[in-house]
Amino acid sequence: MALPPAVQKRLPLIVGGVVAVGLIIGGAVWWQNKQRWETTDNAFVQADVTLVSPQIDGYVAEVLVTDNQRVQPGQILVRLDDADAKARLAAAEANLAALLAAVDNVDARAAQEQAMIASRAAAVSQARAQANLAEAQVNRYTTLGRQGWVSEQRIETERAGAQTAAASVAQAQAALVAEQRTAGVLGSTRQQSLAAVEQARQAVEQARINLDRTVIRAPAAGVVGARGVRAGQYVRPGGRLLSLVPLGDTYIVANFKETQLGELRLGQTVHIAADAFPGMDLTGRIDSFAPATGSEFALIPVENATGNFTKITQRVPVRILVDRAAGGAALRPGLSVEVRVDLKSEGGATFAEAATGQTRLADAGTASEQ
């Protein structure tokens, strides 16, 4: 059915008006969305994955977990062959027992030496008493000799006896000093033996620790991934055996352009869309801003001091905590997501303020508690 000529003449104006109204409405909607939302599809799910490695070398005797198995903290993951560790522990314990016996031997010799010192001291006292008696005899006979009652020969005999008694005192004192010095040597020997015992105790403790380390346990809860350990395999300290992924503690790192950061605040609500979960609207909150752009953490940093420079908008990683109650626990590390930040929602410090003050959403909660 043909349109009337009047309508045909006005048709371009009508179409133009409809298009103009559509553009105005679309522009208004775009402007409102631009004012309320900041979006990016350069966002990925991450988690603090724990890499499990042995602390000693040895052969794997048994692997007690399988791929994608959920484990709890302290659960045994891998057992290493512990024959060598048990032998080293037994040798260390035997060495400790021998050194303890050596200390007991030194103590017994020290007790015997104290008895010898007491005997030598008694001998000194006895010799000194004999010397005193001989000296008194010399004095007595000398007096009698002046009166003519005793011969000169008897006096000389008594004097020789007194000198012999004095020599006996010196000999007894020398023997006492020798025994005392021997006791001093035994004291230093005991200190040396005690140091050796302490060293042996540490060796026993280290051997016991190494024996305990033949049993590798889960340091945290998670799901086993990238399991590369097999029974009979020889492993070394620091070698990667498997990974533990905490599925319930995932978070999102969204890389926003530097031109998008002006209105972002800590604590703002974030809506998350994941291709792996179509139709599911996940929510979260901005937790923190990275201290530098992503290119600064690259293995080969970008060198801008070149002759030809082209300015490229950089991206800053923003950490987003996912609400687990709204289905966030289903996210897997490595998934790509699209995030939309509600700029109208309540928030804390801006990107600029976070550089000098509050750096994480958790800091606000800590400050409010204080």
C-alpha cells in the first residue's frame, strides 16, 4: 500500500526525528552508565596457591592423595623412605649416650680427685706437725747443749731431722698443688664434654626433625592440583611436588586503565560476570590497589627512554574480594571475568588517598575497631 504523497514528503523528517530521539535516549543511557559504572573485562580469578615441596631429599615411598582431592591442614600427602633417617637418628642417639657416659666418667674422676686432694691436705698437715716437732726438738737440744748436757753430735742430728721434716712439708705441699691442678684440668674437661653433649643433643634433634620431615603434610586446606610426584621418584629439597588451591578463598585481580581509577574507592560494590557461570550475578568489594602498574612487575620491564615514544595507557591491578555467600566460592583460579564497579555505592579511600593512607579495605575495619 503506497503512502500518501504528503506522508512520503515527511518520511525523511520522521525517520530523522526517530533516529535523533534514539540517539538522544541512547546517549543519555550511556552517559548515566558512564557516570555510575566503571567496567573492564581484563580481570582474572586468583588464589593464594600453596606449593608443596620436600625439606629433605629421598625416594618417595607412598603418595596418599590424588588429583583434585580436597585435603585438610595436617593431612598426610606424601611419605618418603625413612630408612636412612632412622639410621642417622640411631647413630646420633648412640653418640649422645657415649658422650653422656664420658661426662659421668669425668665426674667420677673428679670425685676421686677430691678425695686425693683431701688426702694430700692431710699429709701436708701431718708433715707440718712433724716439722714443728723437729724444730722444737732442735731448740730444746740447743739449749741443753749450751749447758753441757747434750753433745754437739746429737744437736746436729736433730737439726738434720728438722730439715728432713721441712722437706717433707714442701713435698706434701707440692703433691697437694699437683692434685689441685689435676682437679682444675678435670673441670675444664667436663665443660668440654658438656659442650660435646649439647652438640650431640642438637644432632639428635636434627635427626629427629629430618625423620619427621619424611612425612609431608598439607600446610593448609585446599584441593590438590598439578600433582607431579609419583612413588619411587627421587625428590630434592625445594622441588615442587604438588599444589594446594584454596577454592573457598579466591579473589579477583581486575586491571583497570589509569584513566578509570579516579572514581574508584575501597569498599565499593563490584558486580562480577563469569563466562563459566552464565546468568549468575556475583558481587564483591574493592579490597586494595596495587602499588604499581602491571608492567612494573614484568620479568622484562618496559624501557621508555627511547628515541621514538608512544604513550600507552597503563593498567593498574585492583584486588576485589568476592562475596562467598553469593556464589563466589564456585570461582576457580585462572577464570576470566568481567567486573563492573558501582561508583554510586559507598566507599572509603580513593586511589590517590590509598597511596598515602589506608591501603586495604581491611584497614578500615581495624581502624573502626580501635
